[in-house]
Amino acid sequence: MFVKSVENVQGDERDIIIFSVAYDKSVVSYGPISSTTNGVNRLNVAITRAKDRIELFKTNKASEYNGW
């Protein structure tokens, strides 16, 4: 098992990726993946590293999403 930030997984691939995101209600943000500059690229890198499957863990409930 390896633990890496999104910025450090470029080029890596694994059979299973465990992707954890935290939502900050105070600033309505998912941190680096919410960035208007590189957020989409970071998200793309994070979710395309899995050869077999990706497991997503998040801090909020689906009902808490606003406008998604």
C-alpha cells in the first residue's frame, strides 16, 4: 500500500486506488481538486490511476451537495 497526494501520483498506476476527499463547508470547497486553475487536471490524475477499480471515500452525504 502507498499513500500519496494527488500531486505525487502522476504516472503511477495501481490495481486499486482508494481516493479520499474532504469537503470544507466553510469555504464550499474540496481543496486542491476544487481549484479553478488545476482542479480538473488533479481530479483526472487521481481517478485515472486505477487499473481495476477505484474506491471513493468522502466526508459529506449526497444530500449535502449543493447544485451537483
